[in-house]
Amino acid sequence: MIFMIVGIVGFQGDVQEHVKSLRRAGRSRKLQVRPIRRPEDIDGISGIVIPGGESTTIYKLLNTYGIYNLIKLECKTGLPVMGTCAGLILISKETGDPRVNGMGILNATVTRNAYGRQKESFMGEISVDSIGKMVVPFIRAPKIINADEDSIIGRYGNEPVILRKGNALGLTFHPELTDDLRIHEMFLDMVEGEGYTSTGE
Ligand code: GLN
């Protein structure tokens, strides 16, 4: 069986929830989950998750700790990445907010907080290609306002809510706050399929 390390950007947001979901989804895969805060943490990982939280804060901390460009480069060269909510904003090309420079891993334009404030957060039923229906939480979620048509694999009504292209997976919602592991399983399949290991350089 393959041994793999998946990193989770560990400054702020729902880090522990992702750790739990990844561990549960990876139970039979010899998976190790590692928080990423410093350049040396990237060495040896085969996938990375950027969690939900506050994208302006996570962006600032990624830069303060000197790992924004490293992660961007690794993802551009094939490191599988899953960005949820704030994480999606960070891996998109256009964020519509000068305080958050998107990495451009997904060719997408997003709008932050597009459904309104915290009290406008909601549970929504989405349709996902090859999975089917899921009910998931949208928390001060962004909207995807432009994306490559062939990258859209999940919708809430007509709105795209999941993008997948190459080694990147981006979601406007929070699968880690549900018991449903199917999105994390999809990501671990991508990690296994890609067979990439970061040298952290
Ligand atoms: N509104 C947040 C942001 O723009 C994202 C919300 C979330 O990750 N739950 O950073």
C-alpha cells in the first residue's frame, strides 16, 4: 500500500476538521496528515489542503511565514491541492479583492462573501458529478463567477460550486463540517493518482 503525507495549511480556520476528515477518509490508505506552517513542512508531501477561514488572514500568514510562493510553485508543478471556501479563493486566479492575491492554480474568478454575512450562511443541496447529491454548509461563501466550463463538477442549482482541473480541486463550501467523506475521498484519489512528492525546494 502507498504511504502518503497530505499537508494542511495550519494557521487559521477549520484545520482540525480537515485533519479529522482526511484521517477518516484515508483510514485504509496509510495516510499521514501534517500541518503546514513553515517551508520545511512542505518537504515530502504528496498533496495539500488549504482550509476555509478568512482568506485575507490566511494570505497574510502564508506570506509572513514565507510559504505563499513555495506552495504556489509546487501546485503549479503538479502538487495536488484542495481549497475549500477561503482556500478556493486563494487558489483561484482572480479574487476581486486587492488584499488577496490568487495563486492562479484554477483559472477562475471568484467573489468573496457573495451570499452575504454570517447570518446568510446556509445548508444547500448540491449535485456533484460521479457522486450525486450532497447537503453541505455554505459559510460566508464565495461565488464562482467565471471558470472553465470543463472544470465545473458540482453545482448548487445553476451555480458552479466545485471546480476540478488537473491537480486542483476547489469548493465554495465546507465538506469537512459534515460526516460525508466523499469529497475528501475524491481528493485522496487525486493524490494517489498524481503520485507527486514535493521536494520542498
Ligand atoms: N468569507 C471568507 C473569506 O473570504 C471565506 C469564508 C470561509 O472560508 N468560510 O475569506
